[in-house]
Amino acid sequence: MITIIDYGAGNLRSVINAVSRLGYQPEVTSSAGDLLNAQVVILPGVGAAAETMENLKRLGLVSPIQRFIAEGRPFLGVCIGMQVLFAGTEEGGWHECLGIIPGRVKKLPSGLKIPHMGWNQVKQKVSHPIFDGITDGANFYFVHSYYVEPNDGSLVAGETEYGMPFCSVIARGNLVATQFHPEKSGESGLRMYANFLEMVLK
């Protein structure tokens, strides 16, 4: 079962549509029990990381997400769903996040148009199944004002330039996360969802 987490602020409909187009029937849930029984979990996101964490805490989903990932089970984080995987965010002051990936979420440099919104290239830093059939430098759709900075640079699978190079894809075992929205990124984005699901369900 492919489970998409509904915490009240995610970009649900577009993600459901993308997964459904690939021939899967995703389940949408805000239940810890459903999450722990899932084969695959997708955490979509829009908005602020601190607010997302408050919603996840309110729903009792923090510990189940941490456990699911710690067990090496397939998890895809999108945008805010990527940022909350880190130790904490500087957005609105310091706020602790899930603490799954050592590192922090930082604001894009001043002097840039913020949010970073629209299409931008993703440079593939490693050879990984998530990129199968996707051209190096392919464009994906971004909407964000903050970026992740992992302590371990080897986790950076994709990188994007916006005033500076920043991490736009994380890959560690069955954990993959993107700063951009694959579900809003046309054929390349749909292929990325297909690659992830084929990688973890085969």
C-alpha cells in the first residue's frame, strides 16, 4: 500500500493524481496505524516547516515517521516533506524537526527573488535509480524560500543553482527527498515518482 500523509497542509491532490496516473491506488491518511502498516510512505508539502511539525505532532505522527524510516522502509519527502527530515529549521527562528538527517534548513541568500519559484535544473551528483531515464540537468518545478544543508555531503544526490548551489535531492537507502515538486514537473517529475515506486516495490 502506498500511503500519502495528510497533515492538513500538504499538496495532496497533485501527488494523488501523479501516483494514480502511474497505475497505483494510493491511500491518504493522517493515522499513525495506517502509516506503520504502509509499504511506502509519501510526505508531500507546502507552507512552513515549523507549522508542518506542529501538525505532525498534533496527529501523533512524529514517532511513527521516525520509526518507519529507521526501519529502512521506503519514504519519499517532497518540499516541506524534505525539510522536516532534518534536525531543525531556521524559518521563523530555530524550530526542531524530525531529526532523521543531521543538518539544518537555512534561508536562501539575500538579494535573490524569494521565494525561488518556477522551473530550474537539477544536476545529478550521483548515479541513482531515482534518475533512471531522466536527463542530467532536467528542469523541475520549485517553490521555496529555504533549503536543506546536510552535514554529510554524500547524501546529496541532486543539486540546483539559485544564487548558490543547494541540495535539491537527498538519497539514503530507501529514503529519497526532493526540494522541488515532482508532481508539478511534467514528464520528468512523473518519471521520478515511477522510478521511486519501482525501486522500492520491486
